[in-house]
Amino acid sequence: MGKDVIIACDFPNKKTTLDFLDKFTGRKPFVKIGMELFYAEGPDIVREIKGRGHKIFLDLKLHDIPNTVEKAMASLSGLGVDMTNVHAAGTRDMMEAALRGLTRPDGSRPILIAVTQLTSTSQERMQKELLIDAPLPQVVTAYAENARAAGLDGVVCSPLEAGAIHESCGDGFMTVTPGIRFAGAAADDQSRITTPAKAKEIGSDYIVVGRPITKADDPVAAYERCLAEFLDN
């Protein structure tokens, strides 16, 4: 899979989601289905969107004991998604269990990535609330190294950290980066953000873009702008 823009379909229900996707006449953008939509509609929304021809990043951020995560991933593996994830904070054992559960009898599986630190997390919050005293970039890189050691394909990180992760884990280790905003736009609830063009420069492999596209007056034009800035389309 090459570099791409993933649209975060963080909608409350099936109708809103499909109405949004219907705007993309002739295009089948890569989409992210997260907790809000999956919990509202269940696995059928994944099957329907996949049946329409979209690639899907199923963003459920599993984080539990290894046995539970392994069984949950075995259930998700049959949905035919292209990418899914866990929290790296669950430890290498949990990530290895996730990989086992996700792998089908024929050896095939979706891409598996791990969340390092959420892009809403700042250095101050990490220290005061999570009691992690190391510098945030160091924590993110260490989590990425753990994910690589567990056999995962990459991580979710801030675009600001993508370059350092590639330096530490190799160019083939994938960086999937939310926290994308157009120049001059509001940060909303994100702390570590950048533009599509800067994310490309730093080395992001995939950018995940939600509100700048989904809340735009013209979502298709906003998506096209992301493609142009990130992929030079």
C-alpha cells in the first residue's frame, strides 16, 4: 500500500456516513471507521462501506489483556478491513497477541499498527496525568520500537514525530498520522498538529484527516486539497 489520505468518518450513524461518501462521485477514498460509528452501527457498517469499494482503517485502539485482544482481533479479522490498531501501551505481549489473532489461517491479515500517544496529549498532560516523565518524543519513539519488536507494521503518531520514528525503526515501518490541519485553521482538541504538506515533508506515510474535510463547506474540494498537498496530485 502506498501513501494516501484517509478520511476520518467520525459520524454518528450509517445514514450520515453514506450520505457523506455519496458526495465523492467517481472516487473511493480510503476511510477510517472509529469507535463512534462502529459502536453505533456494528460490523455491518464495515461490510457495507467495504462493499462499496473503499479501503478501511478500523480504528478501535484495542487495549486489554493479551488473551482478550487476541480473541477480539480474531473476530475483526473476518471483516476484510485493510488496517486496524491497538494501543502500544498494552505492552509487547499484547501486541504480539493482537498479531496472532488478526492473522488468518492462510497467513493473510490486515495491516496492524499501534497508537503511541494520542495527538491530544501534550507533554504537560502526559507528565501530570499519566505520570510519564520522559520527553514526549522519546516516549513515542520507544513505543514505536516496541511495536516493531512485536512484529507490527507501524504506528499511529503525530506527524511531528514521523521522521524520528523512521530514523529509529526504518523507512519501511509505517507512520499513520492524524492531527492534520490546513494552514491557519483551528487546532480544535489536538495538541500536536501540522499541515498535509508539512506531514509529507517530515515523512508521514498516511495522513488521517477528519474535521478539515468532513466539516468543510465542500468536503470533496477539501479532500482534493489534501491529496494535492500531501501527494502532489
